[in-house]
Amino acid sequence: MNVSHASVHPAEDLRTTDGGGGGGGGPNNNEVPRVRMKDIQGMPGTVGGLALRICQFVSAVLGLCIMAATSDFPSVTAFCYLVAATGLQSLWSLSQAIIDVYALLVRRSLQNNRVVSLFAIGDGITSTLTFAAACASAGITVLINSDLNSCAHNNCIQFESATAMAFVSWFTALPSFILNFWSLASR
């Protein structure tokens, strides 16, 4: 076999012309530190990931508080489901934000297979539940507002606001899930 491989015939190490000696394979002062491709902003342990988690938490808590402040939300199952889903989303996002803050403070990477699997599964479950609850609540608010024309007797503005906050929470949870799932699939 006449194929030449780098391991058989290694390339020569070129000496630098800046007088630094070079040639020994040591670090050069002009080298830029490399960034790993797996540290994409939005993934766990990054500033972008922390920002996403804070947005998820704030919007989920706002939706939860707005819906819980109405007196007649327990009478509709979809609204109870929205309260439960946004409550779960807010707890999950808060715990993930705390983990992200810790990882940023101690400069630790959260790219372990088990950790990324846990994050992907948790993000997938909570984002799916939040999206389903927001869709169900949106259907009920459209029914109350447009079809029954009984907004004067209900808290339509609060229902719509809580539903919008649930959609915002889902919209900010989706990139976290996609990035974690993509990181798992690319291993």
C-alpha cells in the first residue's frame, strides 16, 4: 500500500520568524485560545443559558401569579392545568438557573452526557406541558371572549395575560430544549 499518512510521515514543524525559537511545539504567544464548539450560548453553564432560564422563570411566575390572582380560575380545568404547568416550569427554570450560576461562578462545564440528558429530558417535559397548557387556556379564552361574549362576567384580560405569559415561557424554554437535544444527538 503506497498511501502516505500523517502518522507515518509527520509534517515538519516550521520555525517561527519572530525570534521566539518555536520549533519545539510549545505555545506561541500569538496563538488565540480555541473555543470549543460545544459551548454555544444558550446551553447550560453559559451566560446565554442563564438568560434563557431567567426569562423562562420570570414569564412562568408572572403567568402563574396572574392566573392565581383571579377568583374563578379553579372552575375551568384548562386554567388549573395552566397553573400546574407554569408552576412546574418555574420550579424547573429556577433550579436550572441556580445550576447555571454555580457553573459560571466555578467555571465548570456542564457538558457531561448524564447532565445534558437530564437537562434535555426535563426541558422537553416542562416545555411540552407548558405549551399544551397555554394552548388549552388560549382555546378557553377564545371561547369565553369571542364565542360566548361573556367577557364582562369573567376575568378575560387576566386569562389572556396569563396565557400569553405561558406562551412566552414556552418560547424561551424551546431553545434550551433544542440546544440540549442537539448536544445529545451530536455526541
